[in-house]
Amino acid sequence: MTPLFAPQAHNNAWSNHRLHRACAGLTEEELAAARPSFFGSIIGTLNHILIVDLFYVSALEGACVGPSAFADEVPHSDLPSLRAAQRDVDRRLIAVTEDATLSDPTRLVQMQREAGVQEERFDRTFLHVIQHQIHHRGQVHALLSMTQVPPPQLDEFYLEWETDAVRRAPDLAEMGVSDADIWGGR
């Protein structure tokens, strides 16, 4: 197991938590408003993040859900249900990274594509999921700047510096974790 997979998965969940909390300051109309982006709206982009996560996290867990994962482009038209679904898949990703058998960097992960089953190493698949999230969270961040809701800080990491630890402690507590849970004795 690579010791940075789990902290990266936690950091990913923290960024989603902060972004969804900011989006909660918007009305349903503002979330669904047409905006210049790949997925047409904030809620559309957040749903895309979730759908892709479900596809890849299922594969990382050993399931092969296939292209049907993409059949409904907006499975959650309301933010509360979307937030709950994102929290669930974030927890699943964390659990995968904390399982030494599943998170073996060289373990082959199978993904059902339209053209057949694709196999890829765990580490490459995991890094792709993280990069995908960063990319689209950045889009939502930019879309938020077009609203009255200030975009949240998303590029902080789990630095040991006390000021950072104090700032993130309330967010982590809302998520039910602490620095000690993430980093242990390190």
C-alpha cells in the first residue's frame, strides 16, 4: 500500500465537503442555471463528478459497473441528495485506500467500457480519479465566482503547521475525522 493514497482520498473528500457547503448557499435555480461550462450548470458539473466517481470507485473496489453508470447525467437534481451521495462515494474511496489488498499499486483494476473490459493498475486509476475531481471542482469553483457565493479555498493540504491544523479542524470534525485519524502518529 502506498502511504499517501489514504491521505489523498481524505483530502479529496475534504475538498468536496467544502465545495458542496459553499454550493449550499445557492438556490436550486442558481444551481441549475445555465452557465458556460462542460456540463452546463453547477449541479450538472457536481453530478458529473459523482457519476465518474461511482464508475471508478466501484472498479477500485473490484466491481465492474460498466457504461450504464453514465446513463443518467443528473441523478440528483437537488443538492442535499447529491451531497449525501458524494459523501458516500468519498467514504468508499477512503476505505479502498485503507485496505492494503485493494490499494496494492500494481493490482489490476477492471473497468467495463463500451469496447470491452479495460485493465489498468490501481495506482494509475486512483490518480486519474483524483485528477478528474480536481479538474471539475476547479470548474465549479469558477462557476461559483459568477454568483454571490464566494468560492471556497480548495488547494490547502494537510500540512502539519499548527495554523493549518486549527483552520481545518472544524471541517474535519463535520466529516467525522481528525488529523490523527488521517495521519496516525506521523
